[in-house]
Amino acid sequence: LRSSAEAAECMKKLRQILRYTGSCDGDMEKGSLRCDANVSVRLKGSSTFGTRCEIKNLNSIRYIVQAIDYEIQRQIEILESGEEISQDTLLFDVALGKTKVMRSKEDAS
């Protein structure tokens, strides 16, 4: 997937399928369905993927879009400043509209 909009459409379709098959009621706000989003950016024209960060436990389509959009911009700003992306597990703080580090995957290795 290449954008937050594509991720949102994918989740909508998945939720529709789960509801249709009776596997899940798809009620994200009640925790019946959650989404983890992996985000990485790369230079235009590059085929090499960037360092991936995982945003855990997103519980609405709207928050999926907000979290991915924020994380894309955060990673671009880090790379443009000459720094490197740390491979982290993140949470999305709805009140602040920002991702926060939950744990570093690099420390776990």
C-alpha cells in the first residue's frame, strides 16, 4: 500500500468481508478489530525500502489515516534533517495527533 487512503480502503474492505462471513462484527471502537500499520518511506525513484516503524492497535479508520499521515511526515522530516529512522514500535496518541515510541525494535535484537 502506498498511502493512508489505500490503507483505509483496505481496512474497510477487510471489515466488510469479516462482517459478511460472520467472523467478526468489525466494531473497531469496541476492540473487535484493530489495525497495526507498518510505515516506511523511501527516496523517489529508489527501489530500496526505508526503515519500518509499526504503529500498534489503531481502533478506527480515521485514526489509521491520521497515524499513517503523521508517521510519513515524521519520517520524511527525520531523513531530510540527515538523521536515520529508528525501527520502533509506536502508539498513536489521539489527543496529540502524534505517534509515540512504545519500544525500540533495535533494542530487542
